Amino acid sequence: KMREVTAMTLASVAVACVRGLSMEHLAPARTFFVTGATDGIGRHTARRLASDGHRLLVHGRSQEKGPALVQDLLERGAYSVDYFNGDMSDLEDVSRLADQVLAASDRIDVLINNAGVYDPPQRKSAQGFDTTWAVNVLAPFVLTRRLLPLLASGDQPRIITTSSISQSSRFDADNLNQEKGYSAHSAYSISKLGDRMFTVGLAHRLASASSPSLRRIRCVTMDPGTVNTKMLLAGWGACGIPVSAADNTYTLATQDVALEGKNGRYFFGGAGSPDAENLELVDVLWSKLEEQAGCSYQDVSTAI
């Protein structure tokens, strides 16, 4: 499996020269890292950010899809594009991905934890977890922790993690890994509640960090909308809006609405599960995540 970084900064310079523009006029406003950017909402979000002239770090599982995505984003106006591939179901690969991003960039202004799966029939990850739980929850848990140093250096830094209106109504600590029997819809719903509770827990932990650079990081989660992605078509059928109209992620990444209300806020999906705001349950989940991922947020201030 190839795990090399595909860096395309020089290509962006060439695009600028073709347009007759100097690099001084293309200074990147912000640096965004979008996971799961080769398809669906991730690709649509990356394209919109590219049109705004931002510097993009983008991730996909497939090494083969990288060059075409990079070229597409550069042609749409991205200041520069770095592509990273990695299997989000494999926590060792997630750590390697984080190492590559840390080596390639000195800051991230906005981290968009977009990569996700609806993945029947049940499969197990390299570490033995249900792949839906591994990709949708454990991967962003590990990746976010590793990238905190870059976010601490960011300008008005934000972490956006995709939840869903389909999140479970109740938290069951004994069924996170489908211990009580597998259902594809159940696995997805449990993982989306996990994403929301992760965001609430992260906001509280950053608020108590000793570093002011960490305390200013904004953490939000949201329902991306009912969108006709491959995932929706596979699990629920064509019942949503076109991917080209799915702008919830982009809105939170670029607009001040993401700064409104308390840190850890959930956007666009109504009230959702009451358990998501229960800090005792959030702490239970957090302990489970640290145990499963072998990754601790105990003292996040050591991250910078």
C-alpha cells in the first residue's frame, strides 16, 4: 500500500503563471484540511474552498484518485494543494497520515473531519473494530489529537466533525462496536452520535487546556443535510438534494455562524439526542475512545 504524500505546490505556481498572476496576489487566506475529499460532500466542499483561493490539504483513501483531484482543485483556483492518502479504518495508517500532514504544513486553520462510511456487510478493521466505528469515530479522534499543534498555530482555528440527523437517540456504551448484533443502520447511527459526543468532549477539554492557543480552537459538529451521496444511495435511496447543493460543511468552515453559541455546538440537525450533551456520558465515551484508540487527550497542552 502506498502512503506517500503527493505535494502539488509547484503545480499551483505554474497555474498562477499561466493566469499571469504573481504569487503575492495569491497569498492564501486560510489553510484547510478536508478528509474524504475524493468524492461526495468532501469533494464538493474542497472545490468551493478552492474557488475561494485557499490553501488545501486533502485526503482520500485512493492513491490513484489524488492527481486528478489536485488538478481539479488547482484549476478551480486553489492557492496550493497537497494530497494525502490513507485508510481511515486502520489506526496505524491514520497515525502515518498525521505524521505526513505534520511534516508538510506549519498550520491548519480549519480541520474538516468529513471522511465517513456506511459499510454493510459488517467488516472488521485492522485493529478488530467495526469498520463504521473505526472510520467515523476512532479515526477523527486520533487524527484530531495528532494535529492539535497545527491547529494551535492557526488563525481562528476550527474543527468541524460530521455528525448526522440519523444519530442514535440514546447512548449505549456496551454497543459501540456492535457487540449486541450488527445492523448497518444501527452502526452508522451509533457512530454519528459518537461524533457529536466527541465534539462536545473535545470542546470541554480544550476549554480547560493551560495553553491559550488551544483554548481558542472552535469545535463544532453538524448534520450535512440529506444529500444524494453514494452513501445515502446505498443505505436509504435517492431521497436528498444534489451533492452540488450540500453547503452545510462549507458554511461552517468559512462563515461566522460557526462562532455563534457555545463551543461544541451541533448545527443544522435540530436538537438531536439529549445524551449528546450529557457530560457524564460524554466522559464514559471518552474513556472508551482513549482505550480503543490508544490515544490520550489527558493533557492536551503537551500537544504544542
